[in-house]
Amino acid sequence: MTDFLLGHYVYWSIIALLIIGLYGMMLKNNLAKKLIGMIIFQVSIIMFYVASAVKWSATVPVLDPAIGVADAAKYISPLQHCLMLTAIVVGVATSGVAFSLAILIYRHYKTLEESDLMEHMKSS
Amino acid sequence: MIQNSPALAPLLLLATAISLPVLAIKKTKVAYPVTMVASFGSVIISSYNICLVLRNGPLTYHFGGWFPPIGIEYVLDPLSSFVALVVNVIAFFVLWHSGGIQEREIPGKSVPYYALALLFLCGANGIIVTGDLFNLYVFMEIFSLAGYGLIGIGEKQAPVASFRYLIMGTVGASFYLLGIGFLYIVTGSLNMADVRNILPHIHGNPAVAAALSLIFIGMGIKMAIFPLHGWLPDAYTYAPSTSSALVAPIGTKIAAYVLIRILFFVFGVEFVSQELPITDSIAWLSAIGILYGSVMAMAQSEMKRMLAYSSIAQIGYIGLGIGLANPLGYIGAVLHILNHAFMKGSLFLVAANVRRKTGQSNIAKLDASLRKKLPWTMAAFTVAALSMIGLPPTAGFFSKWYLALGAIDRGNWVFLAVILVSSLLNAVYFFRILEKVYLIPPPAQKTGEDLNPETGKGRGSLVGEENFSLMIPVVIISFSLLLIGLGNATIVEMIIQRIIPLGM
């Protein structure tokens, strides 16, 4: 049991991050805090992929003459890192769009509190 | 040419979307014609593709010459070429219509609007043709980000609605990404066909079940399946009419397509219907969603909001067809993707025309003068509304017919009752409008403008339809609903029956 808990400590912390992110998005009233929750959520998934690529007794996926190409298991799979580079770019674009929307909202309503916004939207 | 054709439509749209702001830097007027050319080009490409696929069988394209499972593969089979054609055709008509309306609705924003619309279509086309799970995620995000922009470009409530959609949509996409992470860890591949071949060998691995559930939740949010629909009504209501006419017919259908593709063509029918009760959950949630959407649509006083709730109900039909997991239900679902795209496109364009004409689209304020002011638009509305209700020979009847047959085949009478009851509810909320427009006598003649409608000539009757680019696309879409209805047997035989997944 202890082995199971300790052996997967990375995954426990990723799950904790996921939950913090979801909590921020669902329960926080302020749009900026929701955004922070969203970014934490995305980062936790990026860390999940990176953690899945970890391999002991293997090296970076660059051809090393000392190891050669015969035993591919001696290299770490580079694919997860490449995928996550794309996912980071996507995440940056998403937060860019989200921040510009938040700025637009603030210009119109002078507030980022969701409860106030709902009242404004009902009244107009 | 032939071996490159799967990649042509997304690349054409992407290239135009990126170069449009540069081309239109001096003259913003060129944005519209350039967009129309690109959109028409994608219609040509996708009709060429579907002919090719129906004659020669599935086509694949390997990016950079790398063969799968290492490289990214684009696949055109009858299903993907069919959905691509539907999306491109409906987008072409909506963009055609937008020419006469965007200047008034979103003044000074035509270049960003068209660039986003093209990016949106590029994402949609990419999602449809890709055969790679991660590539699908990237296109899904291009598609969604452009969609958030299209919605947020509207009046002042629009950014709030768009922001909520963005938060929900990002959660959906992230769940999907987490799901394919699980799949990648257990299979070591991201190519759909390859994963399909590997999955039977790792039978009983709980990670596969987790992956399926996460992907289902993620796509369920994007598709607005019943308890995950929270973002949809506000987003469609507050978006500019021309954006909601573009996002509503395409946005949720694409997610439904992805769900079909992943459930039946990656995980396999047996796994999703017997080992995990995913299809049953989809069917029951959709059945609740159909009733909920229809009842909520009846309660709305604003036309676009009513159409938004009716979208939730219609998505329920597609979900129900997926959830039945038998050939008839599947035919119904794929046919309803086509029908709903045309019906919702037409109805949102009608709402746009009504708004442009009268300045609002509040159902209580609609009156009989509309049938004089906008005779063709209201005729188109009538056809689309009848199709939503499901009266033969309109298209909507046939997809409901297949769904009903599927429910009987499954022996589930609750689903059959849901389909029938919701058709009646549809009739209630559409006849509310039809009654106001056609059955109530015209109001007392007030001003000189509205006089003289009888003759059908002169200023009085032309005042509404003076702009042909607003009227013709609506009429074409609506009347093609009759053609689709009459030709549905051909569509089912030629296309849909050839792509019934294995083991169904």
C-alpha cells in the first residue's frame, strides 16, 4: 500500500492540481480566478503527459554513439514532450483569447465578478 | 491531385484565413469576395472528394511522407467526406448571407469576422479528415478558439457568454486530451486505425475504460449533450445573428461526428455498448435532453434563444441515434447531422433576417405584417419549421423515422415515446410563431410604408426582401430540405449504409 502511494506520488500531485483547477473554474466568482483555475487545469494535464514519459536508466532521445541505435529502449520516448509543446502553444492561445474577452467584459461592465455580471445581463 | 485531395480543403481554408488580414489591409471590402471564393473552393473540393471516395473507396494522405502509425494521416472515407460536404455547403450559404448583414450587425469588423469564419471552417474540415487523435485535438482547439471569437464579436453580453463557453470548452478539450493520454500510455499509438487494432490485445485494462469515459465527457461538453449544455443558450443568443448561424449548424455537429468516429471506429461497437455502458448513458442522457430542450424552447420569449434550446433537443436526437448503437439508429444519427445542419442554418438565418427587418426577434412582438414584409423568408421558415417538427416529405421526418425504427429495433418504447412527444412539443413552439405570422389578420394599417401589400408590387412589398443576398440563401437551404427529404433513400443507400461500423 505504501509502495502504491509513494510509487505514484507524481500522479497524486497531478490529480490534486486537476482538482484545484476544477475548483477554481467552478466555484470562484471572479473571472480572472476562473482563468487561473483553467490554466492550472491545463498545466496539470501537460505534467501528466511529461510524467508518463519518464524512464529510469535511459537518456535523452539524441543519438549517442556510445549507445548506438540497436537498443531503442535506452532512449526516452520524445513523443510526449513534442505533443506537449503543441499543447502549451494551444494553452497560450486559449488564455490569450480568454484574457482579451475578460478585458472586453471589464470595459463594458466595469466588473469581473460573475454574480454582478449576471445581474447586469438580466437587467439589460 | 488525387492522393493530395484529403488535405486540400483544410489547407486552402487555413491559407486564406491567414492571408486574409494582409490582403484586406488596404481595402476591407475584399474580405467578403475572398472568403466566398475560398468557401466555394472548399465546396468544390469536398464534392469532388465524395465522388472520388464513392467510386474508388477510402483515400488517405500521409503528411510529410511519413507513414502511419508514425506520421499523421488524413483519411477520407464515406463518412468523413459526407460530413465535410455538409459542413462546407452550409457554411457557404451562411457566408453568402453574411455579406448583406455583417456590415450592419458588426460594423467595422468584417475582416476579423471573415478571418475567424475561415479559421473555424479550417478547424472543422481538419477535425473531419484527420486520422490522428492528437491532431484532432489541435484542430478542435483551432475550431473552438475561432468559435469563441465569432461569438464574442457581438453585442456587449456576447463576451460574457463567449467567456463561459471558453471555460467549458477548454475543460472539454482538456478532458479529451487527458483521455488520449491514457490511450497513448496503454497503446503507444495515436493513429486511430492503429489504436483500433491494438485495443483488442489489451483487453480488460482499466486505463482504456478511463480513457473512453474522459473522451466521452470532453466531447459531451463540446456537443452540449444534456447535463453539459450550460454554455449553449447564452452563446447562441448573444452572438451576432450571422455568427450564430455559422456556429449553430456546425459547432455541435462536429463534436457529434467526433463522438461517432471515436466510439465506433476507435473503441469499437462491442466495447462501448457491452463492456462499458457508454452508449446506454448517451441514449438516456440524450432522451432527457430532447425533452428538456423542447420544454425550455417552449418557455422562451426570444426567437434566437428558442432556437438555441431547440438545438439542445436536436443534439439529443443525434445522441440518441449514437446511443442506440444499432444500424438504424446510426443511420438516423448521421442523417440527422445533415438535416439539423440545414434546418438550424435556415432557422438562424431567418432569425437574422427578422432582426434586420424589425430590429428585434421577440416572439411576442412578431405579427402578421411579417408575411408581407418578408414573404420568402417566412416561407422558408415554414418549411424549416415543418422539417423540425418532422412532417413528411421534409428531411426532418426521415431522420426521426430511422431513429424511431432504431428504438423499436432495440425494443425500447421509452425512446419511441420521447421521439413522438418531442415532435409534438416542437409543433407547439413552432406553431406559436407560425400562428402569429400567418393566422392572425394583419394589424391595422398604420403608415404609408406598409400600405399596398396586396398588389405584390412597388415599394410596399419589396421593402423586406430588397436584398437578394439575404433572401436567396435562406430560400435555397430551406427548399433543399424538401429535396433531401425526397432523396433521403439515395443518401442512405449510397453513403450512410456503406459506413456502418463493424459489429453493429
